[in-house]
Amino acid sequence: MMWSDLTTPGNGDGTGEELFALADAIAAVIGGSVAIEDLDTRVLAYSTLPGGRIDELRRQGILGRRVPDQPGPQGEGQLRQYREVLAATGVVRLPALADGELPRAAVAIRAGDLPLGTIWAIEDHTPLGLAGEQALLDGARTAALHMLRRRSAAALELHARDQALRAALDGTAQAQETAYRLGLAAGTPLLLIGFAPAGTPPEAQALLTRLGADLGRHWAAVRPSAAVATAPGAVYTLLPGEGPESGRRLAAQALAAVTRPRTEPPRAAFSTSAAGLSELTELRAEVDDVLRVTTGDPEAPQVAALADVHAQVLLAHLADELTRRPRLRHPGIEAMLEHDRTHRTHYAPSVAAWLDAVGNIGEAAGRLTIHQNTLKYRLRRSRELFGLDLDDPDTRLSSWLQLRIAAGDTGSPQHRPLRGREP
């Protein structure tokens, strides 16, 4: 298929004739067809020189003005390619991902450290040479100038607010300076919402970049006073004049607006309300604590506040402290865990199940699918072997906390049936 098979472009979409002219100029050098995209894979412009071959993916991108998402492994390969291009400083050569596709060369469009989009060249019959690579690099710099020129004042303001909020979150900007840059009056109540991809996907940074762009557009439409900042681990939104009562609703609405088809919905966490920017770093720590728990748990709520996951957050901090200071661990619990590992016994999950059941032997034995006498024997032996005084409430508390933390690395063995070698 050739470019001439498609309708020639107009400029009614506002992208401007200059990007189409640039795409033609690059195509004239490299001998293959060219497309210019923004960060949302929208096709802003494409070359129209006669004889330039295109494949079905490019044809769909032109007709729909957006590169279509591919299903299954092909879609995963597509995401990897975009991530590779945006991370590279030069031209990236990319193989075809499916039958009928043509190989491509691509380069990121940047203005300083700000990514703006990508340029994709289909390699025709002749592979891209040094002159073609230089044309792509020069084209990316020129495209950046055009794209920045055509960005609205509102978009540039969003970027400035991103930089101001990011500096405030990092604690590198004074509260007074941040208030001036964000246009916040003294005494304005503030709410911070954080968004992050669920799990630890390999393309997490690319997902964050896209999530930040989507959220920037969403909040600009529904809350122009909001400031949005994309950080390495999350996208943060600062909402003036809002409190926790509206935070959950607004976070849920934002998730619904930015969640893409066939993708795992991100997680959102909202803070308590603060009276001023001097509390912003504490709000970020609160939001980060919640996201740490919810992004790693498939069963966690999509939108949560600290009160919703307080116990998990507390356990996570206690686990951090025990990692930093291992001598704080109960020696009897450590000995019991080691005994279970080396002798394939089940003392630790048995004690944990009994503690979870608040001392109810029948309930704990049922959870473990063992006889009550077996559980009683294991509890008695745990006292004898490891010196655990389970009649003492403080010992029960410290033992339960450490066993829960240990179970966090291996699932929840205290709730699984335990048969096999006794005791």
C-alpha cells in the first residue's frame, strides 16, 4: 500500500501544516514514509510523498489518527518499543512485530528533559543510512520547536505547575515560593492524591508518563486549580479547597477517566487535609505509604486512605525497622522460623493461626485442617523449644507481629492447610 491510497491531510485538527511538511522533508531523505506522534500515540502528521510504502498498522493509525493498541504479545512488544524509543537518546531500529508489518526506525521528540512525542520512519527497500539517521535526529529537534510553539498557554502552565509541585514534594522549594507559583492563597486547605500502576510492571515508567499526561488533561478539565506532578514512583495531584470527604470521590472519578482498556486500573491514595504547603512532604509520605500497600496487593481497594489500610502500613514500617535493626527480632521467633525451615516442621504457622484465632483452638485447628490435639502439642512444644511465653500478652503481640511480617514474604502460611511431617 502507498501513501497515495489515502486521503491527503488537512489541517483542520490544529496540528498545522508545518509538521506535515517536516514529515515530507524527512521522508525525502530516508526514502521511506514517516509519521509524527504525540505521547498518547496520536498521529499528528505523516508524509505524503508518492511511492512511500505503509503497512496496515500505519494505515489504521492515519485513518483513526491514533496508533491502535495491539492485543496480546504483540501489544506487549508495542509497549516495549515505545519505552525503548522514549528512553533512548538517538535513533532506535525496531523489527516488525507481526506478519505484514514493515521494520521501523524511531526517535524521541524532546524539549530538554520534557518528552513530547516520537517520529517513526518505515524502512523501505533500502535500510536507513547515516544520512537518514541524521535526518530523523534533526527532524526531532525541529518537531520539538513546532510542538512547543503550538502547545496552548494552558499546557505550558500545566508544565510549570508540574515543576513547582515536584519541587515542593521533594522539599527543595520554599512554601511561600510554591504558593506563589501555584496561585494558592494563605490558609487554603489542601488535599494530595497519588496515583501509581498496580504491581511492578516492566514498563512502569512508561505507564507513569502516560498516566501523568492523562491525569493532567483530566484535572485541567474538571479542576483547573489542581496541580499535577509526575515523579519516579507516582503521579501526584494537589487539590486546593478539597478535603478527604471529596477526595475519595474525586480520585475514583479520575481513575475511571484515565484507566485504559485491557489494562490493570492504577491505584489511588488520598491524604488527610492540610492547612498549608508546609505539611506537603508529610502528605506525600502518607500517600506513598498507602500506595506501597495497595499497589502490591491485588485484593486492595483501588482508592484508599490511610485509615483503610492502616494495619498493613504499620506492619510495613515495622518490617522496615526490623530489617534495619535485626537485633530487635524476638530470638524465640527467629529460632522457631529457622527450625521450621531446616526440619520442615510447622510451629510458626501453627502459633500464628492460634494467635489469629485469639486463642480459639478449634477455630485455629480448622484453619490448618489438623486435629485439635496436634495443635495443642505444637503450642506446648513451641514453649519448650523456643522459650515462648504465650500466656504473656506482650509476648503474644510481639510474636504475632513478627510472624505476620515473616508470612508477608511467603504468602500467608498460617491460613493454608498444613499436613506433612509432624509436629
